[in-house]
Amino acid sequence: MAEATILIVPGLRDHVAEHWQTLLGDRLPNARTVPPMGRTDLDCGARCAAIEREVQAIAGPVVLVAHSGGVISVAHWARKTRHPVLGAVLATPPDFESPMPDGYPTIAELEHAGWLPVPWDPLPFPSIVGASRNDPLAQFSRVAEMASDWGSKLVDLGDVGHLNPASGYGNWPLAEQLVHDLMALPRMQRKTA
């Protein structure tokens, strides 16, 4: 089987040079990133369409690596796509169904942009959800519920904040390990869309 392409799906704040996703994409020769959508365009449908375009442009197997709002984008996209995916690493999904801190979109803005309700049905591919114990955008218990409903393996990341540069995370070596762990799952555990 051909080597999988790692498709990086950034969150609502898009690409940041010192973010672990950007650094991971720079390190891996088989990585590509969903193009920037801009920090003010909240259109969930447009973000799902961007994921679909990138996945369809990839010849061979795909592994998604999503962070924050990118995780929720993947959950929405997975309900519509027919493209097979080997799996996904889903890091620190936000709880869009609860009020966010100042500076983040409101529930009304998220609903207007198509993010709500957040899909809670099982994902059609294996996934690993990384949850933070002190994420300002989601309580650990809420992320654990998401992971359970999505059929994902939950990984307790400890106190990593929102796993972004503001939380002290540029390089995050565990990302590569989680991708490796996902790829090592027996074929019987892998489902395709």
C-alpha cells in the first residue's frame, strides 16, 4: 500500500508559523495542509468543501490531523464525504455548544455559520482524540463524551491548555506518535467512508 498522505486541518484561527501543525507539516514529506480560509470567515460549509477538495486531490491513502475547530470541521465533513480515510488524529476539539471565552465566536455566530449542532454520530474511520485537562475551550469530560460518541480512542494529554502557541506548544512530538499509532491499527479495525 502507498504511503499515506497526512492532511493537516487547522482550526478557525488558521495557519500560525509556530503552531505544532505547521511545524509537523514542514517536517513530514508526505504532508499537505488545507489552504487558509481566513480568521473571519466562519462558514462551516466552505471549510468542509476545502477539506473535500484536498482529499480528492490526493492519490492514495489519507490520514487527517486536525486541531481545535478543524476537528469539528472534520466531524461535519465526515458525514458527507464518500472518500475513504485511513484515520484521523483529532487534537483538543472545542465545545462549540457551550459559550466560548471572549475573543472567540459566540454560539449565535457559530450557529449562523453552520457549525451547530456539532455532529456526535460515529465517525466512519478510526480516530484518536487528544483531550486537555485545562483547555479553556472545552472541559475534559465534554471532550471525552465527544470521543466516545465518535467511536474514537481518547488520549489524556494532561494540562496542555488548548495545545497552541499561547499554551506553550510549538513543536509537539506526540502528534507524530499518534499518527504512527493510528497507522498501526489492525486492518480489521479500519473502516472506510
